[in-house]
Amino acid sequence: MLSRAGFGMVEVVDGRKQRILQAVVSDYTETVVPVGSHVLAARYFMELSSATIRNELSELVDDGFLSQPHASAGRIPTDRGYRYFVDFLLPQEIVEPGLKRQVRQRFQEAEPDVEAILELAAATLSRLSENVALVTGPADQGSRLTHCQVVLTRPGHALVVVVGSGQRVQQRTTEISADHDQAGLNRITEIVNRIGVGKDAGELEVATMPASVPRELILEVAAGLRQLESRSSLVLHDGVRNLVRNPEFENPNRLRVVLEVLEAQRILAAVVNQLAPQGGMQVVIGHENTLEELQDCSLVLTSYRVGEQLWGTVGVVGPTRIRYARVAARLQLISQVTGEALSRVLA
């Protein structure tokens, strides 16, 4: 089920307007050419005159569902029009059985590694949707110390390297006593690793350490673990070249602002985590995006589960004329096979 958001939508009662709006969205999605009354009459409504269709188009423009770029041009859907289409007119689409079998087989043969499966999900979804794909994994929770190393960078200063659960790495710089040399720091590191490995930040802070281990160093290692725990969910994306192919992004400046957000994983993770649905699908269209840089785009998101646990989000970013029905069906498939593959790995 697609969740509704946005424009305080009121249903268009007139069934003929609904059919015309649906035809405009469908035609424009395929052609990226403003749709005129003559095209609608020839392709979809042979029983209606062009004049009748023009009147209906004018009313849909007045109601904010369509816009007209120029006085003599055809009409294109607005964000409000796409929202109405998604909420009320979206056709049900299924993934072809042959394609579904291919995708399931690929995930069954995937390398038994969490990150490899998430990368496969992003790449497969990008190919199936012909847009940018997003996949988030869970944020690190309760990260435990796997290893730490302290490296003298100059007298009185050191680099503290903290390796936590899942081999995630955090580096911190700190001041130390000027009489510490690297050999002494190595001995201290050996003690911290012997006592601290397997402990989380809180446990490490209260662990009993020899007097030779500086308290401030223990606090730095614990702080590094806490930074790993609060790190945003991993976001993988693929298919940026798909975005470049869309005529909406032929303008380099328009493309640049979107690509900058896609490359800034922390920002993108925050947006996706804020929108992540607990069930069903979430569709965010154009100016419904709170992030200005994505207001030329639509996001279609759904969650996936590992066993009974909600684990992450898979989604697609594309232009507002994205093929919503196709994307929704294929997104649901990727959600299912990703959860199944991760369940096998983590069982």
C-alpha cells in the first residue's frame, strides 16, 4: 500500500477528468513531451472531441493538477497531479515471473556477506527501476571494541584508532603526556586491548586498568565507540548514470545539486531515515521533499525485514515523472529478496 502525503488532496469527483489526468501522466511519463488535446483524442479518447478535452484540461490546470508551459503547448502534470495519480489512479503492476525468478536466483547465489548483499540490492534495483537506488542498513548499536591502536604523531599528540563491531573504524586525535614514546604507547595499547576487547563504551569506562594506562586515553577509546554507535545508517546508491540520462537533468546546474546530495551520504541517510516507512511504501513527490536539492525528484521507499526485525530501507530516486507503478512492484520484490538473503546470512 502506498502511503499518502502532501497537498491536502481532495478527490476529483468527475470520472472523465480522472481518465484524462491518468492519460496525461502516462503519456508524459513515456515521452517527456507536453500532452495536447489532439494527442489525447487520437490515442485515448476517440469518442471525445478535441474541444471537450481542451475544456477538461483547462479545468485540471485551474485545479492545479496540470500546468501549461506555454500558451500553445500541451499540458504536463504538476506535483499535485502526480500525487493524485499515485493516491487514486495508480494501476496495479506485477513483476514478470521470468524476471522475478532471475532476481531470486541472483540473491540466492549472493556472497554470504551483509555489505555484499546490500550492494547487490542497490545494483539490481537500479537496473530494474532505471533510476538511482538507495539501500540502508541498520545503524551500529552497542558497538564493542574489536581493537585499538595509539600512534604517536608528534610529541604530546597521538592518533587513537578504534575498531568496533563489524570492523567499523573511528579515528580521534588527542593530547598525551610529552614523555610518552611509541614503544610506551604500544605497551599501553596491548593492555587496553587485553582488558577492553569485547566491551562497549560504558563497560570500558568502568573497567579496571593498571595505573600505567592514562585515564584520558580510555575515555578517548570509549568516545570513539560511541561515535560508531551513533553513526548514520549506511546508504548505498547506484545508477547515477540513469539520472543523467533523464532530460529533466540535462541542465548541468540542476543535475549538480542532486548529485551533491547523493554523494553526501550523511545528509541522504538522514533524509531516508526520517521518511523510512514502518510498513507499506512511502512516496514523496517533488516539493513534498523537505530537502530543497531534491525538489525536482521523487522518492519511493519501502522497508525490509530480517526475520521479524525491521532492518532497513530500500528506495528509488528519480524525476517526478518516474514510473510509479513499475517502481513500486520492483521495489517490493527487492525488499523481499534482500530480507530473505540477509536472514540466511545472519541465521
